[in-house]
Amino acid sequence: MTKISSPTFIYKKVFPAFWFGFLAIFFLLCAIQFLQDHDPMLIVMLIAPIFMAGFGFFMFKNLVWGLADEVFDAGDYLLVRMRGEEDRISLSNIMNVGYSRMNPQQVTLRLVEPMKFGSEISFMPVRSRSGFQSLFGKNKMVEDLIRRVYDARPKR
């Protein structure tokens, strides 16, 4: 089995901890200053981190927290691990393979029949070693997966 996903620990755990931790410290410092000075301008400084926390939660929920932890290619099926559970997805059960180059890069598999993790599975693909090529070129692993999914489809 070949691992075709990148580690998600930094994106799913470390970065959100820094984001919400910084906002909490900023909010507490502004609240202490507001209680000491009673300056009405500090109310804006109290409201801003609340909106930023809401925005961050929305972005993390939609872009990062739903990513699979690990995806392995086993030839005619993919082994997906997420939140301590795993599921096997046959290549013939994949309807579509989508690829997004935005950060973090994502591969989204749309399934014909929903599995344990739903009808769509997203993961971060392994990046190629050449940095410039991986930013603007095609991901060879994704291109190969698309071809193999097409070949695995039942002939109609």
C-alpha cells in the first residue's frame, strides 16, 4: 500500500490552536484594558476577535476539519482513515475525482454509493518534490488516480 495523502496534523490541530489562542489572548488583554480605562473605543477591539473567531471556525470547518487523516492506495481500492476509523473504497465506487490547488491542496472523491464517511471524501495529496512544479503543474498522483478510477468503472 502506498500513502497518497499528506499529514494533516498541522492544519487540523496546530494552526487552529494558534489562531484561537491568539484571539483569546487579544480579547482578554482588551477586556482588562477596557475594565481599567472604560474607553468606548476598546469595545471595537473586543468585538473584532469575536468576528475573527467566527470566521476562523467557518473556514476551518469547511476547508480543514473534514479532511481525511490518511489515505492509502491499495491498487483496486483506497483505504481511508479518519478520526480513528477506517473504510475501504473501491475505485469502481468513485464517481468523480476533483482536485483543488488552493492551500491546502485537496483531492475530493465523490462516491457512487455513500460509505462510512459520507458521499464525499477529501484529503491532502502528497506533493511532488519539485516545489515550483507542484505549485503550478499537474499532480502526477492525482492524474494517475483519475485514470485508474476511469478504468475501474463498469462498462455501460
